[in-house]
Amino acid sequence: MARCLTKFMSKLLNHPPVKPLLSDEHFSVDYHPQTQGKIERWHQTLKNRILLENYYLPGDLEASIGRFVDHYNHRRYHESLSNLTPADVYFGRGQTILLERESIKRNTIQKRRLQHQKKAA
């Protein structure tokens, strides 16, 4: 199904298929989502987002897909990627972000302990 949808979308939009940053090229039998779960899930999310609106011109649909891809790759945090965006992982910023988050967490816990100790005293 993913290949069918990708081929359909690429023909409809007259450009190569769009795919998420961290997906590998993977071919399998159509209508078997368990063998290509990531791309199937991505297509389901894209389809659900696209069906929320009506598009009267092909350019409107194209722009909406472009906005979705940008949101998915650069703004949406993915739990399976330690709550990072695919772009962060792809461009190697992931470890730096995780270390910064850990530092912020430690500082916050330390401040809360101090506040609690001041209240208790």
C-alpha cells in the first residue's frame, strides 16, 4: 500500500515521492503494513492530516504536504527517537540536546530541593 500511495502521490503532484528523513528505502509486498511499519505509520499520519481540509487546487495540496513534511521532520518530537526530531538525529544534534536536557533537569531538581529545604526550615 505504501508504494501504491507513494506512486499515486508522486504522479498526482508530478514530482518524486516525499518521505521522512530517517526512513530507509525498503521494498516489500503491498498491503502488508507489518513489514514496513514506519513508512506505513508515516503515510497514515500524512493521510489523516491531509483529509482534514479541502483542496481546490493542486498547489494547495502540494503546499499542505510540504508543510506537513517540514513539521514532521523539524518540529514534531518522536518518542522512539528519545523525544528528538528526525532532523536533530539526522544532523547529529541529538546527543548535544539530550545532554543539555539532562543538565537542565539536574539544575531544576537541585533548585526544588533547596526551595523545599528553605520551606521546611
